Amino acid sequence: MKKVELLYKSKIADILNASAEEVFLYWKGRVALYAILQAMGVGEGDEVIIPAFTCVVVPNAIKYLKAKPVYVDIRPDTYNANIDQIESKITDRTKVIICQNTFGLSSNVETLVSIARKHSLYTIEDCTHGFGGTYEGRPNGSYCDAAFYSTQWNKPFSTGVGGFALIKNEPLRSRIEAVNAQLEPTSVKDALSLSVLYFVREKILTDRRYWRMVKLYRWLSKYKLVQGSSSGVEIESTQMPANYFKALSTMQMKKGLSNLNSLEEMLTRRKRNAIRYNEYLAARGKTVVNPQLFDNHSFLKYPLLVQNRDEVLKLAEEYQVPLGEWFCSPIHPVMEHWEQWDFEGEHFPVALRCASLMVNLPTDVEDITPVLRFIDHIDPWIE
Ligand SMILES: *Cc1c(COP(=O)(O)O)cnc(C)c1O
């Protein structure tokens, strides 16, 4: 193992209260999930239970293995799967239950793990929002057989694109080594588009010029001149894109090592801003995140339900607020042809309603005053 790889894994492991041997690195978080599912032996006809409030790359990884995603509706307070509905989804084809740390919040993980044990199923936590945060005092992702994390530029810390897995289950660890032998190395083209991404994100996407630069960035993505987060084929179909199963490059490891240095500061800032949003919204009689959930929340984003979302998004541009649209669909960001992912919207009323009203406030900004001014002008509100 290269020195930088061991350093990177050790630094991640320290934060997860794990050892470097339990950490496995991938080109993206979704690739980590795909590797974990393979190590669990998921294949044709198997069923994998997932929340009906996910990113399309999650059911994609399941479909690539010819298995079937089985969805569970969410709770409107946590945006996580409704734990009371999980057991009814288990059949003799079920192999794995995936839970999610939505916006940085895990919930009912111990209950989920005990349900899975009772039925001899594997558990995976989608911790792509939650690295650095904790659930009931222990690092996010450490309760399940395996967890996967993302280091895409919007996630807790960035390597441009990137991801890793934490595998607590020992037999799975030896199996994933064999799976990982198939990983492709980074191509020259990937390395180049990653360099463009680093340049664009770090040198150009400064707050002051954010909106102008977002337009430039979208143009670069359109012409595939910069490493994007998802390719067209991943959003339009369940076909695996070419060169999907790739390893993390040394370049990404170095970037990760350097960005991990500001993780603590970012976690503190996110929590502080979320508390201020809660106070501000509560003082105006608006819906807030239940303060009882705060201990387990790391607030990668602050979720907010609004009416007239299109107008709210326009208003955000006017107020120069980098408002997020995560989970504008229960299988974000896919807005149509859900049947390709075996998703039947009518069975998931809570997820559908939340997805139709969802925006997310930024928590990583230094100064939230413009966001508060913007909040004052959103009308009417969802109660
Ligand atoms: C970002 C994200 C992923 C995938 O992570 P990548 O590193 O982009 O592959 C999976 N699930 C959720 C909920 C996400 O937000």
C-alpha cells in the first residue's frame, strides 16, 4: 500500500473510531455501495430494502446486480425510512436493508439492525451525508455491517468526487478484497477532468461570483469538460455507465487529506448555523427541525418545506442564496419514468409530499444574514 493511501485511510479511520483495515476507497460513494453489495453476494432476484427518499445512484447500484430495490416510505420529521414499515417489506428474497443518514441525521439504527438480525439480513448505512457526525454517541456508520460515504464536492469533506466504505463485518472484509481486485485505475482523461474540477471549485467558485460561475460550471459540465457528479445514463436509465467500477486516485487522496483538516471547523459551523435557522424560523412560528433530533444531526443541509418552490428558487437567486434542491424527487434527481427503478410513487405519499415541497438551506456559509433576509420573503409557508 502506498504511504498516502495508508495515511488517508488512517485519518478517516480515526474519525470513525475504526482501524485503517476497515476502510476501503473508491472513485465515488456509489461505487463503494456497489462493491459492498457484491461482497454481500447480492445478485439476480435478490431484494434490497431502501428508503423512498434516496439518490438514484443507490437503486442503480442494486439494479446493476440484477437485484430489486424495495422502497419504504419516510417519516416527515426525519426524512428517514419509517421504521414501523420495514418488517412488512421483508420477503424470502430480501438480502439487505439500507438505512440513510439524511442531511446528516440517522434514526432508529439499532432497531433496524435488530430487525435485520432477526431475519438474518445484512445492513448498510448510506452515510454519504454523515461523515464526522454521530448517532447516539458513536460515529455515523459504525452500527451496520457496512457503511458507505461520499466525498463529492457537496458532501462533508471533498475530494472532488470520491467515496469510501467502512466494513465492520469481518467475513465481508475478506470478500470485498476479492471484489476490489476488479477496480480499474484512474485514466488520464479522468485525472484531467478532475483537475479542471479542482480548479473550477477552488479558484473560481468563490461566494461573491457564485451565480455567474455556476453558469460557467454548468456549461463546462454540458460539454463534459469537467468531472460531473452523475452522467446522463445514470439519470436516464438503469444501465451501468462505462468505466464505473474505478479506484480512488492518489490525487483524490491528497486532496482528501488536506480537506480533512477543516472538517471539525465545518461541522461546528454547520451545527451553529442550523441552530440559528431553527431559532429564526421558530420565532416566526414556522416549521423547524425538532430540537430533540439535534444531538444526532450534523446538518449537511437544513431541510425546509415551502409552497411554490419554483418562485422560492428564483427568489434565492435574487438574494444570492445557494439554495439546495436535494430530494426534489424521492429518487433524486429523477422526475419521470420512475418505473425503471421499480418505484411506484402512489405507495409513498409522505415521500412524494416532502419531495414536492423540499428545498435545503446552506449550512456551510460563514455569514447567514442573506439567508435570513431571504427567509423573510418566502411566502406562503407550509405549516
Ligand atoms: C451523494 C449521495 C450518494 C452518492 O455519492 P457519490 O459519491 O456521488 O456516488 C448516495 N446517496 C445519497 C443520499 C447521496 O446524497
